Amino acid sequence: MKNRILTFGIVLTTVFSHAQQPLKPYGAIPSDAQLKWHEMEMYCIVHYGSATYTDKEWGYGDENPVLINPTNFDAQQIVSAAKAGGFKGIIVVAKHHDGLCLWPTKTTDYSIKKSPWKNGKGDIVKEYQKACEKLGMKMGIYCSPWDRNNPLYGTPAYVEMYRKQLQELYSHYGTLFTSWHDGANGGDGYYGNARETRKIDRATYYDWPATWAITRRMQPEAVIFGDVGPDIRWVGNEDGHAGETCWATYEPQAPEEGKKPSNGFTKYELGIEGTRNGKYWMPAECDVSLRPGWFYHTREDSRVKTPAELLDLYYKSVGRGANLDLGLSPNRQGQLNPEDISSLQQFGKLLKQTFAVNLAEDAVLKASSVRGNNLSQYGPQHLLDQDRYSYWATDDEVTTPQLSITLPAEKTFNVIRLRENIKLGQRIEAFEVEAFLNGAWKKIASATSIGPNRLIRLPERITTDKIRLTITRSPVAVALSDFGLYNEPVIIAKPLIRRTAEGTITLSSADASSTIYYTLDGSSPTLKSLPYRQPFTLADDGMVKAISLNNNEQSETAVLRFGPVKSGWKIISPEGTDFAHPAAYAIDDNPETFWQSPPIASPSFSAGIMIDLGKLQNLKGCTYLPRQDKKPDGIISRYHIETSTDGIHWQSAAEGEFSNIKANPVEQQVIFKHPIPGRYLRFTAAGLISGNFCTVAKIGILTASMF
């Protein structure tokens, strides 16, 4: 009888403990390859090729392969720097839009075989493979679909050749973590000396499903990246930012009714947030370069992103459920510059310091609901076990649970981390976090999507011993796998440097109690440099470097280089323009304003601006900043620049394209072949990204004294 009672008790306990069935996945879920990709969080894409030597962002396709002759190419140095930054792999740009292959392909003679480097026997892709294997890093491949060199481009024969190139790369360079494809395709190019514009049907030309089938067969562990995935989507910008709300599910849409979306043919802006309850698990990749451009340019040596700026990008990409893909740009010697290496190393240290200790690791957690009261399998203790896939779960009917976190003592933090068990889909839609401060609960944060990662960087540090998490919206029971509190090192914001059109320089700091030191001779500022006390005038071109000091903590160095003062400049034409965007805005040195031309009626349009520089200058180049409001209309894609000494007789100084300006609308520099004396400048738009008018946020000049 006693045995029967004991047995009945055990059965009854089991029934109640497991009354709730295991959680079913919600919506689309990731593949094994996608899970491994999520766990990487960060990797780098390395751009090196003919554009490194021609000072461009895109090659035209007629560049001589003999340009590729690095004196000290060192793949291990490049990969080591990425690893020091906390990145888990690199993507090798094996072929960019110029069509020059950096491996000894059998598909074309336009390759590294024609380079004098290693007497034509070199293989840059193989060098990266060896470095990655030695350093324990993963490797991926980017082979540009657009090829401005190949005479077959635009025909079915080219697509077959492109697939053969992919097959070579898939066959000879080990296991790849990604096959990367972008949307740049179709346009003007060399095309075997045809020198013409070729347009393709972007929705159908490449027949991407057939190409992806090759990847699946030959590199089954690789995720495929593209505007339409199918595994990883482009986030829709090159700023390195995902949306504040960012869903891992996505359904790409074509920009034209009735057509299928494809790489280069989507409503790319939808990628920023994704599609809630979308059909496909297709998380976002945020790509951004360490420098303003993707390829190396000497003039950008002082504009490498700082460790603090990289940390901010980490929060806005990885911290919003996406992955970060950072562009690296080896120089003409075949190595990363010291500035790039230092920034990566310091960023890696900053990341380790920030996330070294979870301040909640010894906390007592109490949940308002535990699935089936099964604490061992679904209890909140799983939030602290450093396992991405163990989790706290609630009963099916409990979709807005609450979790209290009691710390063993007061802790100070400014970063909160949450993760879901994404093997069960992305479930939570909104949450808020409260802290017990001064005897009362106070909301300190709220957000929407969580997914594989949600990092909240608080505007100020919080000190407390009690935290409360409330899920405020979820369509189903929650499956939360991680909760963390972190305290990042103190980071002093670098000064802001501004100059007016009259040449007045102002330096400011986010913290009014900071002291600012600066230099004007290009040297790095120290505590012995000039202390900033009041605005000063820099009439001619020059460079200002500045640091902030607060409580013995020093900021990173702010750098800004200026051209000549524009106070004596005058717009000659056009005179009558949009009142809201007058021509004067093109020379007011304010990046937030822009000139907008009158509508251009003719398809073979040209519109531009003519400026009197006030005096004769020794002109070495020109700068153009496109509008900075995230809108493409009016952004100039092709240009023609002329100069004059008298405003009557003109000579052509430069013409060409602003490559990649739609995705990366940073300031463009055009360097003339030789210095040209001139007082008048005529800047003409020969092509636009979109729209029937042109826009200019800032026009500037480069003088011979700046080089």
C-alpha cells in the first residue's frame, strides 16, 4: 500500500511538473549555418585592388594589372589586426567591379597572373586563407557579379563564366563561412574596350537561385549574403546601423510592381528594420568601413574611426540583433596602416573590458511564471549560465511576465544585455527595465525587438541592487536566454571642431568641465599643447587636432582639415533657385543645408554651379559633399569640373564618377592631374542617382599647399 501511494505521488508530481509541453518554435527559425553566423557577431571585409593604386572607389575595368605590385603584402598582419579587434573572420574581396581577379583564375587573363607581384605566380586569396587558418579565423569570399572589364558582361555567357569563378573559389580555398554578393550591377565600363553603358534586367539576369544552388552544393556551411539573402540581408545603408527595431525575419520587395526582388533590385530601406513575422529568417548585416572609403586613400589616414566610434557601431549593429561587417583597406604596400591597427587593437581591448564581468552573475532571480513550474529546465537561472540556448520560459498563457533581479550588493552599470533563444524564433516584441532608486521603482530603459542580441547603452550610469524586467508585448510565451549588466570604461568624448564660412574655429566638448588642448601643425596634441579658451581664426587651409581632458581621463583625438576660407566666395550662377535651398547653401560650410537646382527638363541634362573664389588660387582638386538627409534624389553620380582665371575662358580640370556615393554618401575628393591656376570654378552634374534636379551640401577646393 505504501509503495502504491509513493508511486502515485511520483506520477502526480511528474504530471504537474510537465503539464506544459515543450515550447514550439514561433515563425521562421535560423538554420545551423545561420546560428553559427549569429555567434560570430563581427567580421571584416578587406578591399584591396587596382583602386588602391588609382585613388578611386570603383575601377572602370581598364586598369593595368601591373598596378598590383605590393612591396610587402602581409595577409597575416591584416588578419591579426582584425582578430585583435575581436572580429571572428574576414571576407576577401577576390574580385571587385573592375573585374580584376586576385587569384590565378582560368576564366580570364585579367587577373593577378598579369601582375609583376611574385612574377605573376602570386595568389592573394590563398595568402588570406593561410593566414586565417594559422590564426584560427574564418574566411569568406566576395566575387563581384558586376564586371566592368569583361566583354561578355550582359550576355548569358558571362553569367556562366561568373559561376565558374565562384566554383574555383569554392574549390580551392577551404571551408567558407559566407559567400557575399552585393547589388552593384550594370552601368558604364570598359567591357573589352567597348567603353559603353550596359544595362541588365536586375530581376532576372543572374538567375540567383541557380547560383545559390552551386554554393549550397560546394560550400554547405556558408551563409549567402545579398540584398535578397537568402540567408543574410543587407541592412540598407553603409553607416553600420541597424534599426532601433530590427527583426531577424524579412521578406524583400521589388521596387517595381509585379517583379521579383533581386540583388540590386529591392526596396533596400526595408532592410533596416526587417519584417515582423516575415516568411524568412534573414537577419541583417551592417557593413561600414573603418575609413570613409572602402579602398585605401592616403588623404584618409587622419580619418580612421576611433575605438569609441567602433564601440558605438557595435551597439548599433550587434546590439540590435545584426552582425557588424567592418571594411579594412590595406595600403599600396599591402598592409594596414599603423592608425588602422591601433584603432582595431584599442577597440578590442575596450570590448573585452566592457563585457568581461556580468555584474548580475550572482544575482537572485525571481520570475512571475516558469513553464510548468519546471525550474530545472525553464527556470530563470538559465539567464546567467552563459549558454545562448538554455532559457527561461513561461506558460503559454503568460506573455507579459516579470522578472526581478536582486544583486548581492549595489552595482554600477550602463549597459544591459538581453538575448532570446532564437532556435525558437524571435518572440518578444517589447519590454522595459526598471531600477530601484531612492526607495522607488524608476524606468531606465525600454525597447522592442531582442532576437540574438539586444544591448541597451544607458545615457548615464545606474547604481542599484534591484532591477525589474517586464515583457510588455509578446504574441507567445517567452524564451529568454540571457540577462546581463555591464559597466563600460569611462570614455571621454572627443571635442567637436567647427569652422564658419568666415574662418572662425570653435572647439567644444560634450562635458563642459573638460579642458581642450589643440595643435595646428599636424602634430598630436598633448597636455603641453595650446589650451582652448576662445574661438580663433584659421583663414587659410590647415588642420586642427584636439583632445579633451576630464578627471585625468583623455579623449581620442579629433581631427579636421580645412580648405581656404569661403568668406570671399560668391555664387555667380544659378541665381534663381529653390528658396528653401538657395545656392548660397553650397558654400556655407554647413553640412546640414544643401543647394537644390531648378528642375532639369531634358533627359540629356546638365546642371551645375559656378563660383567666384574671390582671388586666384593654385587649384589641386575639388570636394563635393552630397546631401546628408539620407535621401538619394539629386545626389550627383557623374561630374565635370572646369576652372577659369577670368570667368570667360574655361578649361576642363576633371570629369568622372562618384563611385558608390548612393550607399556611402561621404565627402568626395577629386584630385586634378596637376595644379591649375584659377579664380572661377564650374561644377556640373553629368549624372544623378535619382530625381530631376541636383543637390550640393558643400563644395570645396583643394590647393597645392595642402599636399
